[in-house]
Amino acid sequence: MIRYNVDYILSFVDLYNQKSASSPKCKNSYDMILDGGEVLRPNSANMRLFKLRGVKCISCGIEGKYFRGVLQQNNGRYYLCLFALKDRKEVLMTKDHILPKSLGGSNDLGNLQVMCTDCNSNKKDSVIKNQGISKEEVKKNDGSRTSRICHGVYKTSPILEKGEEE
């Protein structure tokens, strides 16, 4: 399975135009098919969040190192997901609701943060304090806050070969 560099994948994400990603390989305005056959949804909430807030877990600090395709069971296609390495094992990076939906939180980018699946599972429906974002800011934020854009990403070739170390 091909592993793709973080900067390379995030270069396709446009924070301000949810219908971008014009490419000859686009199935529609939302999907891009990469050389390895994986589907990239450049303007999904996850991709826009990684571009806006970076690729580090807000809780433990683990950093996403590469994207690779993950099989979606219902349609048999591979979609790109961000992974970090912890003790030489892959850890999926995902979005987390700062103010959980069960407590009235929204799906707006202003209410989302980057978290690894381990920390997200431990957090459940709680609200982590000291994030530098107040509940009032979360409720009114439209996703335009850009103070954390792309911190901690690295620059190498666009595609990392299987087994290659960073």
C-alpha cells in the first residue's frame, strides 16, 4: 500500500472552496483518484481540519506522519486516512468534537480538533480544558481561525515507499 506525504495530500485541500479539487482524475468535484487507486476527498471535514489545525493530537501530541488508503467495506474502495506511529504501530488520526455533539456541539470546523483514536476513545463525551479555545468561541467560530495552520508537518518526497522510515 502506498503511503503519501502529509504536505502533498494537504496541498489539494482548499479551506475556502468546498467544491475545488479540479483534476482530470476527479470522479466528481469532491473525489480525486490517486495513482495508487485511493480516493481522496480533499474537502472532507477531516482533510480541512488537518489543513487548518495541523496533524498533531491535541491531547498526547502524537503527530500524523503519512496518509494511506483504508478499505471501506460498504463499497470496496480505499479512502485516504492519516496515521501516526506509536511504538512502531499505526495509530489512526481523526477529528474530535471539542464540545461533544451529545452536549450540543456542532460539526463546524470551529468545534473540531485533531485527536488520535486512542485519546478520542478515552475522552468519550467529556470536554478537554486548556485548549486555548473557549466554549463561546467554539459556538461562534465559522472555521476561519487559522492560527494553527499546518504546524508540525514535514517535507519529503510526495510518496513514501512501504517500510521507508521518516
